[in-house]
Amino acid sequence: MGTKVGIAGFGTIGRVVARHIEDSELPLTLAAVSAGNRARAEAAMARLKSPVPIVDTAELAALSDVVVDCAPTAAFRDIAETVLHAGKTLVTVSGAALMQWPEAVEIARAHGGRIILATGALLGLDAVRAAAVGTIHSVTMVTRKPVKSLVKAEHVVRNGIELRSITEPLKIFAGSAQEGAIAFPANVNVAAALGMAGVGPERTRLEIWADPALERNTHRITVDSDSARFELSIENIPTDENPGTGRITALSIVAALNDLVSPIRIGT
């Protein structure tokens, strides 16, 4: 049977992860899924080669060795609490949610669970983590996204920022990664992960720009430390279903699952 994987949230990311598990030659087995919209999940499940049960979160944790969190950010706490209390492993890209609810780490420790924060749409976390063993002087991240990726962001809607009519890049946020995670809980998981890997979310500087000339979500990171100074740049292709989510996000979860069962692991 191998490692039994449950997927919490069967949307854009969850469906990609499920297909990769089905096609994997590694000892991974899809055990079950949970979903907020059961009818939509049933339609997606019918397209899998080997359909699995659609269950609630508690049963998902009971049936699985590892649960992949692919649900909306607002559902993170309920999913994490259930999975970690059951002593299971949680794989997630919800860095912003984890950063705002650090008690999850204590629950995992108390019940023998484990949290794996996948890299999502970010690169270079190995180098950042290595630099953090020494002394990091500064970390700066500049995120630029197409207008379509930001028009529904909570900060944009709440502050009445009009993006559809802009003709030039517009800076819509500047502050710490901690502040950015609160303002953009569904858009800056990458900044949250960067902050937790390096000098902390409060000291990680973040800018977010809406750029009408872009078609891809871009992140440029500069790290200055006592061991190295390096710059990282990535341009993520958005998914068709959800422009705010890059295609590489689901693949980073698949890579994290592969690491759990592969006889060799590349990277820190």
C-alpha cells in the first residue's frame, strides 16, 4: 500500500496532486479527499482512474498517514488541528496561515505530528535556511503580479484599490512579511515561508506590485548574510482556474510527498 495520502481541499491544487499520486511509481497511495463543495469534488473524482472516498476532515486524518492541505487559507486551522491531534503529518503551502497560528507547532510536538511547509511558488529556501544557521543581515522580497491575480485580494477589496484601469505598475503594499500575511492571507504564502526560513517574518521586508504588463507572478528576493549575498528570481505561470495560484505550487507539494518516500532526497 505504501504511504497513504489524504487531500484536504479538492480544487485546483488538490486535483493536480491526486493525479500525480495516481501516476507515481513511488509507494504513495491516495486514500481519501475532503472538500467544501462536495458536488464539484464528485465531478472531479469521476475523472480519476481510481476514485476514493470523499469524507470529512476527521475521517480523512484517520484514513491517512499524510494529509495534504490544499484548502482555502480560512480552513487551515481546522484541518491542521485535526490532523496534528491525530499524530499525522501535514503537508501545506499555507505559510501565511501557519505564521499567524504558531500554536500548530506545539500541537504537532505534543501529539507526535509533523508539519511540512512546502516551498510553493518560491525557490532558494535551501540557501536561505543555510544562511540562517549563520547571520542574515537582511532579506527583501519584491512581488509583482498581473492585475488579474490581485483584483480579488482581501487588502485590495477592503481598501477599494482600483486595479483594472491602471496602465503602469502600482505598489499596493510595503511592510514586513508578517504584515503582508495579514493583509494578503491568500497571496503571500511565499513571503511567509521566506520569513520563517530566514530572519523571521517581522524582519523580512516585502513589497507587492500590481503590474498590467505582466502575465506571470514574479518574486525577486535579495539576501545579505555573513556567509553569502544572493539574489533569487522566479516567474510563475498562473493556473487557468485560479490566476492567483502558480502551476508550480501543486508540483512543489508533489515533490515534498516524493521526498517522504524516496530512497534519496536532493536538497536540505
